Amino acid sequence: KQHKFWETQPVGQFKDVGDVSLPEGPIEPPTPLSDVKQEPYNLPSPYEWTTCDMESEEMCTEVYNLLKNNYVEDDENMFRFNYSKEFLRWALHPPGYYRSWHIGVCAKASKKLVAFITGVPARIRVRNEVVKMAEINFLCVHKKLRSKRLAPVMIKEVTRRVHLENIWQAAYTAGVVLPTPITTCQYWHRSLNPKKLIDVGFSRLGARMTMSRTIKLYKLPDSPTTPGFRKMEFRDVPAVTRLLRNYMSQFVVAPDFDENDVEHWLLPNDNVVDSYLVESPENHEITDFCSFYTLPSSILGNPTYSTLKAAYSYYNVSTKTPLLQLMNDALIIAKQKDFDVFNALDVMQNESFLKELKFGPGDGQLHYYLYNYRVQHALKPSELGLVLL
Ligand SMILES: CCCCCCCCCCCCCC(=O)CSCCNC(=O)CCNC(=O)[C@H](O)C(C)(C)COP(=O)(O)OP(=O)(O)OC[C@H]1O[C@@H](n2cnc3c(N)ncnc32)[C@H](O)[C@@H]1OP(=O)(O)O
Ligand SMILES: CCOC(=O)c1cnc2ccc(OC)cc2c1SCCC#N
């Protein structure tokens, strides 16, 4: 397969896979800032760049609608991600964010937003190196402007703006295979509302199974079972940061979260992210943590249902409570909050609970990528400690 754009980029190339003479680490050295292209890349004449201020209700709504109508769909076009406006503001405003990395493309005539790409700064550890990176996400070209090679221009432009901030690496995921994944993960789904998932055609009644038998199969207790299980609060940030940093050190690639990052990414935020912890009733020590984010999807072409309410496993830490029990409590909370499905990737130690908690494997894969950073051998999903939104 010819990758006319990606073959020009400092990423692991397919031809280099297995070449042990190539060292792990940056592929190209940083450029002197004076040599970084000062002006934006050229767009086709009907279009112009715009910087999207997500704090502006009007601009945030434009971005929301572009993604709602043109962002990622599954292979059977059953679902399309429908990130909420509050989710987008959360995802794009972490500590130290750059507004200039929230890049839109507008049609000059209509002023309509027709494309979008974003970056946010993150410190990512790869083995023992903590690297300043940009996490790239929300790449979207309007359906009517596809296959015009707009994406490479947008990628080059966000790269240029990241370089201007003296950052030379990036992390991103995609459902498509590009040069070259550092690992490939599988989605798993745990039905919470099996009747709805069957009605929309995602799930099918098992052989010799009735609907009532299926509902009973996925039934969960009304409340969490672990003593000391409670919602995370601001006062827990230092303890959760310690717990998380310790636990994440076991993975080859993981975010290097400090207290400011934990406060932003993991404090409960209505309809965006939920986080719970276990505070030991004896000595009030915080021993475990679990979290999931809210990402609804539009259900395409279904007369009865318009939206799928999906929870996505985020960061979980188990030191005293078995991970199986901790995640079962997360499922119970998600069901209480009326989610239809709880999704998880087979990253970190997730494989240890997926089958036992009645997750089923999805047919979609998620490939993880680093830009301008070579990883010697592809990782196993269980070596990956990074969840991108
Ligand atoms: C140091 C800082 C560095 C920062 C930058 C790091 C890198 C960040 C990279 C971005 C990370 C984003 C992560 C992210 O957002 C999460 S993955 C979600 C991507 N978005 C969607 O799937 C939404 C629906 N699809 C679309 O909007 C379009 O199909 C898109 C815009 C995807 C492509 O628009 P199009 O009209 O369909 O296609 P052309 O314009 O004609 O361009 C074709 C070229 O684009 C390559 N392509 C296709 N899909 C891609 C994808 N998902 N990543 C990267 N490259 C992708 C493709 O291989 C080909 O190149 P090749 O000829 O070499 O094969
Ligand atoms: C019911 C299980 O499937 C999903 O939750 C779902 C929802 N919306 C999507 C939108 C775009 C999409 O494009 C790949 C997939 C989905 C999926 S399956 C993969 C995500 C997970 N877990």
C-alpha cells in the first residue's frame, strides 16, 4: 500500500520494521526554532485557516456540529461518535494547552467550518524517558471534502504549530493502519442495556436465549459492593496522584501525570468523566481507583433510538481491592447512571477482567502511534498505559 504522505514523515516506516540497527528514540533531531516555517501551509484557494476558541459558545457549537455529522463511524455505519461540547472543552483545555493547536479550516465564502484537527500538550513516558509530546485528536474533514488530500496539509500545519512550541514528538490513535503502530488494541463491550443493543442491531439474542434470559444474564447489583467505595473529591488529588504514578510505572508507555494533570483529567466532571476510589474504612488510606469517560454516539438510521450512551474505561488502579471487583463496581455505577454499554480496551491489566465481567470482543481495532519517536519492538497491549479520548 502506497502511503505517499506518511512515507515523507519521521515515523517508523514499514520497511524498517525489525531493523534492530535503528535505535529507540527520536527519529529526527529538533529544528532550530528560527528554521521552523513561520507562516501557515497553503490551503486550496476556497479555504482558510482559523483558530478555534473553544471557550466561545458559538465556535464550540460549530466544532461540535462538524464532529457530530462528520467524525468517526464504525465499519457498519451503525454509530458515529457524538462528543459533547463540555467533553470537547475538557479534552482541549488541559494544563498548559495552546489555543493555536485547535485548528479549523473554513470555507472563505460561507465562513463554515469544514475541517478540524487538535493537539494538547502531554508528558508521556516511554520506558525511562519522559517526553514532552502533543496528543493529536479530532482530525475531521467534512464528508463532502474527502479524498482531496486535505488531511496531510492539516497534519503538517498542526506539526508546524507544535514545532513552534519546541515540541518534536506526538502521540495519536486511529482505527486505520498507518506507518507504523506501536501496538494494536481491541475494543471490548459490556452490555448494560442488552435490549437496546439488540434492538439497534449491535448485539444478537444468543442461541436458545430469550430476551428476558438475556436481560437477567447482564443484571447487576443496585449499588457497589466494596466497603469504602466513593466518588473522588478535590481533597483526594494528592493521594490519587501518588497511587496512579506508582501503578503506571509498570507500563512501557504511560502519561506522566502530576497533581495538576490529575485534577484536570480525573476529578469528576458531570457528563464527561466519573472517578471513584476505595478509602479503607480502617485507616482511611486510599487503596484503589477507577474512572470512565462519557462518549455518546449517534445511532445512524434507526427509527426508535437516536443516541447510544457509552462509558469508556479510563484509568484504573488496584492495590488492595481485586481489579475484577473494582471494575464490577464501575459497571454498577455506570448502570446506575443509565449507560447502555461500558467499553474497554485490552490495555494495561484490562484483560484480567474482560471475559469474567461479561465483556464481548468488538470487531474494531485501535492502533497507537508515536510521531518522531521509534519504539524498538511493537508493544503488547498490556504494556500500554495510555488512554486517548
Ligand atoms: C511533533 C508534532 C506532530 C503532530 C502530528 C502527528 C501526526 C498526527 C496524525 C493525525 C492523527 C489523527 C488522530 C485522530 O484524530 C483520531 S483517528 C480519527 C480520524 N478521523 C476520522 O476518522 C473522522 C472521519 N474521517 C475523516 O474526517 C477523514 O477521512 C480524515 C480526515 C480522517 C482523512 O481525510 P480524507 O479526506 O479521507 O483523506 P485525504 O485528505 O485525501 O488524505 C489521505 C491521507 O491521509 C491519511 N489518513 C487517513 N486517515 C488518517 C488518520 N485517521 N490519521 C492520520 N492520517 C490519516 C491517509 O493514510 C492518506 O495518507 P497516505 O497517502 O500517506 O496513506
Ligand atoms: C455498542 C458497542 O460499540 C460502541 O460503543 C461504539 C459506539 N460508537 C462508535 C462510533 C464510531 C466507531 O468507529 C470506530 C465505533 C463505535 C463503537 S465500537 C468502537 C468504540 C468502542 N468501544
